[in-house]
Amino acid sequence: MEKESLDTASTCVEVEAATALGAAFEGNEPSMHPTEAERSVNAPLFSSFNPSAAARLSACCHGGAKMAVLAYSLGKREINQYFSIKNAKLLSLVAVILLTVFHTVSRYYGGGDTCEWLLSSGRFLGESVWQPYGCMMHKYRSTEAKSCLHQKRVAFIGDSRIRQLFYSYIGIINPDIREDGPKHENIPFEDRSSSVNVDFLWYAEVNNSLKERLIAWIEDTKAKPDIIIMGAATWSIKLHSGSSESLQQYRSNMSSISQFLDKLAEDSEVYWVLQDPVYEEMLSDSRKMITNQQIDQYNDAALSTLNSSKRNGKARVKILSASRQAAIETIAESVDGLHLPESTRNVAAMVLMNSVCNKVLKPVDGSCCSPLPAPNVLQKLSALVFLASAAGFVALHALGYNRRHKSKPPSDMESGEEKKPATAVAGLRSPLQAVCRMGLIMAYFYLCDRADVFMKERKFYTHSTFFIPLIYIFVLGIFYSENSKEAKLLNREQTDEWKGWMQLVILIYHISGASAFIPVYMHVRVLVAAYLFQTGYGHFSFFWLKGDFGLYRVCQVLFRLNFLVFVLCLVMDRPYQFYYFVPLVTFWFAVIYASLAMWPQILQKKANGSGFWHMAILLKLFGVLSVICVFAYSQGMFDAVFSVWPISTLFELQGSVHEWWFRWKLDRFAVIHGMLFAFAYLVLQKCQVLSEGKGEPLFSNRISNCLLFISVVSFLTYSIWASSCKNKTECNELHPYISVLQILAFILIRNIPGYARSLYSSFFAWFGKISLELFICQYHIWLAADTKGILVLVPGNPMLNILVSTFIFVCVAHEISQITNELAQVAIPKETGALLRRLLGVAGVLVAILLLSMLDKGWR
């Protein structure tokens, strides 16, 4: 409620500021009169000046307050004058080119790959979450570890510190294992279900005994482990009191075993674990000679020996030093100053598991040491289409075909609001240019999330990473408050604003990983429901008022909703259901269309205030609700319908419709709620019950105050309930039934006061017009690893990285919105015969894509 009050207070000032700008310099102070030269330079600024506005400003504001209002409004105009979307897009293009060159050079000429980054460097996010440099580390579960290590032999060789690592490693395979084996002996471990054998072999020093063990494995290949992890030094320091002779002997022994390690590394994965630091103050008297200086010297000796046998710039024996970096931050938590705390050991074990298993299982959120997927047939064909379009565009340009076409601003087809179609684009140059621009954008998508160019990092939630950006965007939204063109309930500017701020909140929610915090998760679930509520409200209003059930309208909506996702499915090799919101909105549009288009078609003109026809439309909506309930309470029937081929190709994810079932069921009533609200509102409007003039409350003062009180209480009650949620599953069960309370409460709070209904935030409305593109584009060019992580364009500076990636991301989303609008005018002709032929061609293309996809999976 405090946010609402702040928004209202700020926008009240903006009402006066926006209307008084023109008269500001013609007020009571002669020194503020502009000269003619100033007027000519600032023509756009002075064009809106008027004396009546000056009077309102003088009555409203005095002294410093007046100057503050002027500074506020002038500052906003300065921003708008010098920062256009066209300039922003050019700047983002330059940024993309420079960043691509920088990362390419750094990756291929600066040395190092994601495997080396995983093993060598990183940092803690919070207290115990390890983030390798430049890539994402997957958290392996027991089933995954068993699958990766099936029928493999793993050997840990070393002292008590390696024994600790051994226990953390087998703890991933079997979480029930306990560290209770013998101290200075060999320890075997076997998981019979997966035929995995992991052994710890006690070799506290690098000596002849260790050398003989390595030689034995080379001679007996059947006994040789598939993975060898080893390391030792502290016992050599302890037994020889850190003498220089001991260090020389260690270096000599490392040299003698290095050739055998290289030989083993030809067929096995061999890791040498660098010695972790100690906490000298906590060491017992018998270990006082083990100093960090000594450990550094022994590590240097091991590195110099192992690196001397590099081939093609890489050592065959892999060096694990990430655990050492982690230990530097946590060794103070050690119980004896020598052995690492459990959290640090677990980091080293998980690093090893990622190094071994990422290339086998290829987890989406495990980009470290994971091979790049080879482009499939559809990806190659998509690239050829874009290249052919580029060639065609260049050819037309070379021939002097320079006709230009100004497209209209992108319309919002999913809102259900009617837009007059623009004149069809003449010729091929404009559509080819649009396809070329789309091809360049898709190349950027591919580089971000399918190529090994840019870095990726995992999300890590803290309250500050979510709430601080939230405050920033709402301050900006208030700063850009303006008078709306009309004061109707849920007018176009207001619904764009609503979609805009909701989309920005959802974006912050995704990039901050706020789904881990249940109260935020539940509130964001309401925002998703509100989007679907708007879908029901917008499309019902359009069909009820206009009665346009024509094929052209349907194709326009479906193209607007699905074009970007269709292209991404081909380019990024992802199923349709992966972009779950688009299938959801498309499905509900089809439901709304079918329910209202079927006989009898009931429109506002036909109903004409008749209670009979109003009852008939309510019966239709009740029928839709009944079908929803049948599917919601019968998962078997739901699965039977949506698992049938070819429908299953649209709704399956990883061979199952479970994800579709979860998404559909979670907000199953939101659309019908939106349709019912639209019906009630339009009937009340027709009966002239509502007062929708500027500055007028929606109802009489008594009713308005009563509804406002109920709305505020409902809004806060839901928020309190959501904040008290402890379990997502239980709260999700209640969400479909009660989310509408907060949605309706927001609508009434936003629309009952006349002054609130007369204002809107142009900042939020701008984002609302491209909300669909923002939601989809975030998957690959803002987030990373299919939303599991964060794209890193500027390494080493998280704040600057977010600013740069966000700037590029928003510019790309806006450009895609314009491209979609331009191509929709070409792809969907108004003439019915031409449209049917076009649809037949599209059906043929879709069948060909489906067949190629099936064949490609068979070949793979």
C-alpha cells in the first residue's frame, strides 16, 4: 500500500508538471522569459506552453517546489531528446561486435578453456556456493553420478587430505556414506547397482612405493583405474621437518613418476591435487613445521615437473587447484588447522565430478568442460535460409531496388485490441531486409547460448539482488508518469503499463534466482496469472465488441504470438513447449476463439441488453469452465489428449507432457476469470453504471470507498498469506483459486480513483508493448544455459555486466518486435484465397520440419 501511495503522490505532481510545462517561463518572474532565439532552439519544448497550464502550476507549486517540477520535466525531455531507440540499437550493435571480438580473442589466444577454468579458479557466492570462473558447475545427484561412472574404476591416492576428498566424492554417489573407515589404510568402496568402484590408496609420500603402484597399473591394463586422483606433500614436510633436502627429494621423486603419470593419462583421466593451505595458528606441535610457505614450495615443485611434459600447450595430467582457492577462504573453519571443512571438500569433489561427467551427461547447467553440440539438420537449413535472404537482399540492393516502407508501430495482438492493418509491403526488398536482420539477431542468440564464445555463471539469490533493482525500476516508472489519453478502466495505455512493470519484475525474478524465496515466487505466480487474465479480458472484449471471427484476425494473432518461438525452436534446437508461456497463451486464445465463435455467436450488438443473451453467454463460459475442471481433476484424460501424436510434438518436453500439465493446471482459471471480468465490465459500461470521465471516481463516493477498502484488505491478505508459505507444492494447490483476488484488488485500486485512472507510466508502457519479446528473448541472451544461469559479457564486474547485457537484450527485443510486425504484414494477406494458399504452404513446411526432425534424431 505504501508503494501505491508513493506512486499516486508522484503522479499527482506530474499531472501539473505535464500540463504546466508550456507556461512555466511565462509565470510571475520576468527573468524567466525566454528569448526568441531560445524559443527557436527549443521549439519542441515550447510548443506545448500555454497560460492556463501556468496558472495551474502557480496554484499548485510555489518557490522551490515549482523549480523542482520544472527540473523534473525538463530533465525528462532532455533524456528523450538525446537518447532514441535508433541510437540505442546502433550502440548495442557496436557493443555486440566489440564484445564478440574480445571474447573470441581471449578464448582462443589468451589461453585456457572451460575445463581449465573449472579446475583452476573460482569464487564463493555467499558462504558455500562455488562459482568457477566463466562457466557453470552442475550439482550432481546420486543417480546422475552413478549413470556417469557406470562400470568405471576410480582411485584416490594420497594422504589424509586425499582421504577426505575420497569421502566427499563417494558421498555424491551414496549420500548415506559416513567417514568412519581406517585412518592410514586402503579403503574400498563399491556401488553394485552401477558397478562403480572407488578406492582410496594410502600413499602419504611421493616415493618408490607410489612409483611401483603406477608401473603396476601400466603393465596390468585390466587393473588400471579409469580415473586417478592423487596428491601428497604434507607428510614429507612433517617427517623431514621441512628441510630443503626433503624438498629436493620431493622434486626428484615427482620427476621420476611424471613419465608414468603421462603414460597413464593416455587412456585414463589423471588429476594432481595441489596442496591446500593450512591454518598455522591451529596446528598441533607435531605439525608446526607444515607452513604455507613450505606448501607453496612443494606445489611449485609439482607444477614445474608436471607442466614440463606439456604437449600441444596442455599437460596430460590435469591440475586441480580450485580446491586450494576455496580453502584459502575457509581454512580458518578447520578443526585442526590441516584438514579442510566439509563444505570446501565438497566443492573439490563436485569440481572433479563436473570435470569427469559433464562431457558424458552434458547437463544444461553444466557448461564447464562440456562439449559443444554439433548443429543439427534444421539448424543448418535455418542458417542457409538466412544466408539466402541476405544474398537476395544484397542482389536487390545492387540492382537499385531502393523502395522504402515505413512500418507501423508493433501492435499487441495478444491483448485482443484491434489495429488497422497497414498497407502491404510492395516487393521483396523490405521482407528480405527484415529476414536478414532476424538472421543477424539469431546469430547473436546462437553465440550467446550455443557457442563457446561468451561466459556463463550460475544464479545466486540474495534479498538485495531482487529488491534493490525492483526499487530502481519503480522509481524510473514514477519518473515517467504522464497523462493518459483516455480515462476508461483498463485503457490501452494502462494495460501496456501493467504488462510492462509485471514483465520487468519477472525479469528481475529470473535473473536473481528469486524462485528460491517462496514469498517472491508466489507473488510472481500472480503476475503470470495476471498475464493470462489479460489474455482472457482482451480477446473476449474484442470478439464481444467487434465480432470479427475471420481467418485473417486469427492468423495475425497466431503469427504475432508464435513467430519468434518458431524461429528459436529451429535455431536453438529446443521444443515448442520449452518456451512454455507462448504455448499457454496460444492454447487459451484457441479456447476463447472456439467458445465464442461456435454457434450461437453472441455479440454485444445481438445481446443489446437482453437478459436472455447475457445468460446464454454466461452458459457458454460455464461450459468452458466445466471442461477445464474435468481436465484439471483427471490427469489421465489430460495425458491421453495431449500425448497423442502430432499434438504431443507441441506439448511434450523431454518426452513427457508433465511440464505442460503443471503450467496449464497452475493458472487454469485465470483466463476464464478475465473473460468474466470483461463481460461484467462491458455490461456495466453499456448500462452506463460506471463514471469513466477524467478525474471522476468509477462509482459513487460511498461505493468507491467501500470497494477500495475491500480491495486493499484483499490485496494485503493475499500478500500476508503468500509471505507465510512454507511449501511450494501446497501453496500452488491453492493458487488457482485465490490468485484472482489480488488481480481484481489491483485493478480496482488502480482504476476506482479518477486521478489514478487518468495517469500512466510511459516507461512501463514502453516495456509492455514488447513484453512478449522480452519474456522469450531472456531465455538465451540475458540468462544463459536455457535460463539456468546468467550470460556474462563483461567478466569480473557483475554490475557492469548486468547493465551491458540488459541494454543489448532490450534493444534486441524491440527490434524483434518490429521485425515480427513487418513480416506479419507480408506473410498474412487479407484476401481469403491467398491466405488459404499461404496456410497450405505453411502446413507443408511444418510437416517437412517434423519429418526432418524425426530423421535427424534417428541419425543421431
